[in-house]
Amino acid sequence: MPESDSDVRIAGIKAARAPETLSAIGLGSCVALILWEPQMRVGALAHIMLPSSLAFPPSPLPGKFADTALPALLQQLKDLGARQGNLVGKLVGGANMFSAQMAPNQLSLGLRNVMAAREALRLSGIPLKAEEVGGTKGRTIKFRPEDGRVLVRKMYETDVWL
Amino acid sequence: MPEPRTLQPFHLDALREMGNVGAGNAATALSQLLGRPVRMNVSRVTLVSTESLNEFLGDHRTEVAAVQLPVYGEARARVLLLFDLERLGVLVALLLGRPSADPKNLSELERSAIQELSSILTGAYLNALYGLIRVQLIHGVPAMVVDRADAVLESVLAEFEQSQGWALVVETEFSEQGKVLTGHFLLIPEANTLELLLKAFYRALGISPDA
């Protein structure tokens, strides 16, 4: 375990430089949007709660919404010397834990979060390199800006590296 | 957004009395269903801000069986029941009269028994709540998951698009043959009924709403 790991709480955003790592614990319907800059070995993570900020009053936490999270991530990464053209994205989370209670054809909040995060990446021209999304299980993740890898842990399942 | 004010000991007493009425009714219903006495005890009832729910749940926050029930009526809310997975065997033994196999791999019967218990408990607590705050609430069908409590809580709070609200928490202790399981009953109001419910609590507890 590296000695320096930061837990990015719900609606939070953090950037880190290798060998530091970033974690998000207990992602349910929330989505972790991760950006990595391989040359500078820096990265940032947003713990997104909702797809769009449009229907809400301005929030002091840009990480709360997929559409406001991305510009904030970019800013933090630029401050660490990252070049936008080098960035790649990864997405984890967006589970639908109580799927039994969904109406037929209803889009779960988890899925809407995933779709909004993909769209935010597309609009910024950042390639989505890997994702581990959907399903019914909560996730805990750890991201290493050292090599860009993301450890995904679910209860009673084998760990997955992205 | 309304924040629960610091409650005085006599406010907490009134809330706990409400919890005791609910637990008493639930215990009676369960005893009739199971044909033997059921022990249930309310240890704590309080209002907690949703931001501090994880901390509040403390040791019980890791792996849980979580049952969610939609709540409607004069206000909209969600009930979430959290049962510590490590001690889930106590509950299964209480309901089915035999020790549970593997809490990580519950049988259909065990799941259904836990959901039924959750329905009975929720009905009893919502009735008792009506006795106190005079807001009529009914609940829908339960759904259950086994996962981390923080992931479950996060999903429920996100769905209500609120992270700055509050929840009513009732801690219930179930005992079976000397072993105790603490279950957490959470009533989490939807954002647009937060204020209505909080005012009803304040009125019932004799707290001035604009103090």
C-alpha cells in the first residue's frame, strides 16, 4: 500500500501526483470519473452523484454533477501540469442497487450518471479508455496515477484492475 | 434546507417513546405470526443529518443486509432498514427457528423472511409516528440487497437528490437465545417533504419552528 492515499468523498474532486493514490469508497449509484495524464503521471477523480446540474441552484461542489465535474477536473489537472491532449478517461460505478423496485423501462440513476459522464468526456474530446459500470453491486476503488490503473472491489467478487 | 436542531434529552425521550410504541406493536404482530414470544427493544431514536449518517452508524456501517421500502401518503420518503451482516444469523434464527446458513448467500426463504419482518417493522413504526406527529404515511413493497452500508446509503440519498437533509433513526435490538442484533430503521424524507416533516416533529415535540 502506498503511504499516501486520499478518499474522495461524495461530490468531491481531487487531483494527485504519483506515487499518491486516490480512492472512492462505497460507490452505489454514484460514478467515479477518472482522468489520467500518462506523461506527467498525474490524475484526478470526481465522485459524481447526479447527471446534470441544470435543474439545481449553483452548487459549491462541482463534483456533484457530471456536467460540472469535468471542467473542474481539467482545471485541477492543468494546475498539476497536465496537458489536455494527453488525457484518458476511466469510469467506474453507476450501480442500480434496488433494481427490484424499478418501474419497467425506467432508467436508473446509476445508468443516467454513467451516460452523462460518457457524454461529458465525449464533449471534451477525451477518450474513454476503460469502464466498469452498472450492475447491482456497490464498488470501492483505488486509482494509481503512477500507471493509470484502477482497482475495483465489489463484495464477494474477485478484484478487477482497469 | 432545514437542519435538525440539537435535540434536548426530553425531546429524545418523546421520540424514544414513539419508538417503543412501534416496537411493542411489531413484537406483538411477530409473536402472533411466529407463535412464540419475540423480544425487541428500542435503544435509541433520534434525528440525524444525512451528512453524518455514516459516522452515526459507526460500527454498523460496513456490510449489511439492507431493505428499502418506498413511503408515500402525506409526505414522500424512503425507509431503509440496515441489519449488520455479521449478526444476521440472530434475525434468521428468530424468524425461522433455525440458525442461518451463510449470510453471504441467503436462501430465498431467508430473504423473504427478512423482507417480511421489515414490512411489519415499518408498518408499526409508521403507525407510531402518526401517533406522535400526525402525518399519515404508508409503505410499499420491500426490496433487499446485501452490500456495503455506505454504498446503499449513497444510492438512496442520491436518488432523493439531497445530501443535506436529515433522517429519523430508530435503533432496534432483537434478541434470540442471548444473542443480540441491532437493526437500524431509517426514515429518509424526499427533499420536497423535508420541511413538512421536520415542522411536524417540532410541533409534536414543542420546539418553536423559528427559534
